[in-house]
Amino acid sequence: MTTWLVVGCSNQVLLDGAAKTTVTVTLDDAPVEEAAVVFTPVEGGRSASGRTDVSGVAQMGTARVGDGVFPGEYKIVIVKSIDDPSTPPPAEEDQHEHTGRGRPVYAKQIYLVPKKYISTSTSDLSTVVEADVENEVTLKLNSK
């Protein structure tokens, strides 16, 4: 049985036991729009994710956008990339081909946020989500 908790006068619904969590991402002091932000628990458990808006803010969710993050320590991954326009698109017969990992073949990616942030093994970003408070995480990234 899943229990839902409505917090305040907002129409956002939090998962039972989850805390409202927002993340603000900037790169060289400019907001990062349309970046995927993923919280991966250090001790195991459920991850959470969100996508930044035009102001660089993501409403984090575990099952749905904005439904909260369970308390605990998390490593943070941020990905923002585009297809490399200099890479020709795959041939039509290759568009449905998959790599050995079951992923479709896509164009080469250009990362708009430094590549070190795309993996938990290389990212130095982390946070602790606390219970019963609104968690606000600010991530100030530098391109250098």
C-alpha cells in the first residue's frame, strides 16, 4: 500500500517519507536549462531525478516529478548534451540497430556540462537529504 502526503497549499504530492527537494544548477554563474539531475543513494535505496527549467531549477522526484527524495546521502550526476551536428546521422538501416548494451545507436554527443559530472564514479557532487524539511541544493559548476 502506498501512502501519499500532501504538503502545504501546493498541489504537489510527496511520497510518504520523502522530503521536498529542489536543485539549482549553474555553470559559470549562468542557469543550466534542460539538464538531467540524478541523485544516487550512497547506501543503496531509491534514486531520484529531475530536469532543470529555464532558471536552472529541478523539482526532484523518486517516482514522479516533484514527489520528493527519501532522506539519506546521495552522489549527484548532471547530464546535458546535444547531438554533434558534425556527426552524420546513422544510415536508415542502422537507425534501429542496437549496441551490445541494448541501446540504440545515436550520434556522437557534445556535453554542455563538464563530462566529469555524468558518472557517479567521476562526479564530486553529493548532498544529504534531510527528513521533514524542504531541501534546497545549489550546484555551482565551473567549465574550467
